[in-house]
Amino acid sequence: MRIIFIVREGLQGFKRAPLATTIAMVAIALALFLVGLFGLSVYNLTDLFQRFYQTVHLEVFIDPSLVEAQRSALQSRIRRIPAVERVWYVPPDKALQEFEEEFGEDLITVLKRNPLPPSFRVVLKKEFRDLPTVETIVKQLQSFPEVDEVVFQRELVRFFQKYFKLALAIALVLGTLVLLISILLVFNTIRLTIHGRRNLIEIMRLVGATNFFIKGPFMVEGIVQGMIGGAVACGWLWALVDLAQLFISETIGRPPHFYPLLIGFGIVMGFLGSWLSVNKYLKV
Amino acid sequence: MIEIFNVTVHIGSRKVLDSVSLRIDKGEFVYLVGKTGAGKTTLLRLIYMDLFPQRGNVIIDRFSSSTIRRRQIPYLRRKVGVVFQDFKLLTDRNVYDNVAFALQVVGEHRREIKSRVLSVLTRVGLHHKRYHMPQSLSGGEQQRVVIARALVNEPFILLADEPTGNLDPEASSDILELLEDINRSGTAILMATHNYQLIRKFPHRTLMLEEGRLQELPLEEA
């Protein structure tokens, strides 16, 4: 009986104050849309960065006079370096082919011979891809007598690292701001809808309702508002991601469990907003 | 039974009640008179423990203001009915639901709610208007709904803060007759008012608050 009353009373709030509850739901939807939009941006930015880093590798040019046995021995030594994820051999003719594909020039016709030395391509593990670590590994590789030279896209790594950190810092500040504004917006709207029904709370207190009974219906209402607001925000973001995939890039995606998390966040906001607002009227 | 011992209440820097003592026995009918701002409402709030004294002690039934815990207050309020001048009815539900609300929020069963609400509405003479919305009732009728709501939990005392303040003399007399009827069935009544005509017409024990002090008025003086 108690639970049925609380749930029914909570749901009837939508019928009894349709305007106020609708405004609260729209506020929640807007707030979650902002938060979600922000989450999507950061997720896709990080994803882009990760994907770029996948392509970063070291080119280890080796002494062309090495016989195959020496070469495999060197490859094994490189593979044993803890930071190394993958290492593979690129023979001169393969390097030439790649060069010609990339720059469209026929080196053989110009130079009459293949100028490119044999090399190893080395991909580092994710956690060893920051610039100082890469430099250390480059030095280590260069200390091998069979290695002539090690090159990698140093400037590109430096550029990305610098701007990624900056972007992340800006995102953090903006994200906190967006989150705060969203929470304030939602809490304030819910507070207003509850303020409109302070009479109800006062009567409940007068006739001897326990705090559980007074809060219960508002909690139910808050949870349902959060759920509906969250679902609406998810709809908007879904459409937005679809459009972005169509017009910007197919690689734009959403984090795992994005929509359930967003609805969950809506529920938590609705619940907490109602909880705090009702509490204000329960103080003696 | 209600006992107030030597109670002092400050609101802000103002001393609203000054060493007030009072005892109301089971089934008594008591008027509380005094000018606006004399502290009548404050005294009533002490009884339903919406307010606590800085000094002294208030004992209502088995609850004492000095030892009661916050979560016990709802249980005290179920034994104390409260009626206001400004009605405080829920305009989004009908008469029946307004009265039933007082039982729903204390977790009563539906069948029990129905029989008690219908019985109390009969008692205040509004059984036939149970599906009306409060806005469609006269002032006197609305006050009857509030009284029904306060009574439905079967309190041992009914506190009425200027219950006739918004009513014409005829409706006021009707309310007083209803309160006397309730009183005859054993519920104590404490009614704050400054309607002396009404007191003369329905004489009962009368207390007067003046400058924070409480004094008993002889019947003929009231």
C-alpha cells in the first residue's frame, strides 16, 4: 500500500503540474544533451589521437652488408626491448615501392639504382609512445653497431602531444563548466517545481507523514523526469551522431554504453535534485 | 494531555513567550485569545512541535520537547489535529481525496481509509459533497473539510488557529457548533481566536496571551 501510494502519487505529479514537470524534463534533456555532446567530442578527439599514434613508428636503417642470420639476430634483439610491440623487416625493394607509391617518382630511372637501405619498422607499445620515452628508445637502438640510423616523425609527435594536452586541458575546464551549469539548471528547475507544491509538503508534515513518505513521491517524479529527459537527450544525440557520420566522417563514434550512461546520469540528477529540494522544506 | 512548563521562546531578538505554563486535560475546550502577534500561533506550534522552546518543556501525550527525536515528530502529529484560518487544502483533488490524503501519507490501508473518510465527512456534514473540488465550496464548507482532515487520524486534541477568521458570523457559529460536537465526543480543543462575540456565544475556559505572558480569564470577563 505504502509503495503503491508513493509511486502513484509520484506519477500523478505529471498530471497535476504538467507545465512544471514538462519544463523540468526539457531542462534535464538540454543539460544531458550538452553533457553528452561534450562527452562525444572528447571521446572522438581522443580516438583520433589514438588512431594517429597507431601510425607512428620508428624506421631503423641497418647496415646493408648484414647477412640474413645477422639480420634475424638483430630483429630478435629489437623485439626483446620491453617497449616494442611489433617489429618487421622492410627490404630495399619494398621500401622503394612504398616510396614510389607515396611520392610518385621513379627513382630507378633517375638514379639507375635503388638508394634505399634495408630497414626495420618498429611500433612501440601504447604506454611508451610519449616523446621522451621514444627518444630514449631511439638512442638505445642507435647504440647497436648494426644500426646506421633511426628516424621517426619527431615533429609530428611533438605537435600532437603538445596540442592534445592543450585540447584535453581546455576540454577539462569546459567540461567541468558544462557539467556545473547543467547540474545547476536541472536542480534549479526541479526546485521551482517543488516550490510550487510546498503546500503539499506542509500538509504532509502537518498530518504526520514521515520524511520517507513525503520524499517518496518527489523521488519517483524526479527519477521518471530524469529518465524521460535522458531518453529525449539520447534521441537528439543519436540523430546528431548519424548526421555527423554522414557529413563529417564515418569514423565518428560513441563511447561504449553511452546512451545507458546518459540516461543513468539523468536519473541520478532527477533523484538528487528532488531529494535536495524536498529536504529544504523538511527542516524544522 | 498537554503540559507546558515555564516555556520561553525567542524569535530573532524578540521574546514571544515568557515563562508560559499551561495544562490542558483530556476532553477540555480552551480558547486562546490575544492581539495579533501576541504569540498565539507560536504557542500552537510548540504543541505540534514545529517549534521548540529555548527554555522550559512541552509535554504532549508521551512526547517531551526536550527528548523527542526528529523522526518521532510525525507520530506526535498523528495525535494532534491542526486547522488553519487559510484552510491549506489541496486544490488539485476533491474533498474525499483531501481527507483521504491524511491517511494515505501515514500508510493506512485503502479499505480502512474509505470507511474512515466517509464517516468523518458525514460527521462534518459534507458526505454529499465528497466529489466536489475545494474551490467550488463556500468558506465554511472548506473549513469543514480541513476539520475532517484533522479529525480523520483520530487525534486526542484539535488545534485551531483562527478557524473562523475568514468566515462570516453564521458560518463561524456553524464551525463552533461542529467543534463543540467534536469536543463532546472526547477530543480536546484549543482554539486561537480574537472573536470575543463567538466566545460569549459558546463560553469555555479562556486563556489570554499578552506581552508574552499567559493568564487565565474568568468566564464572565471573556
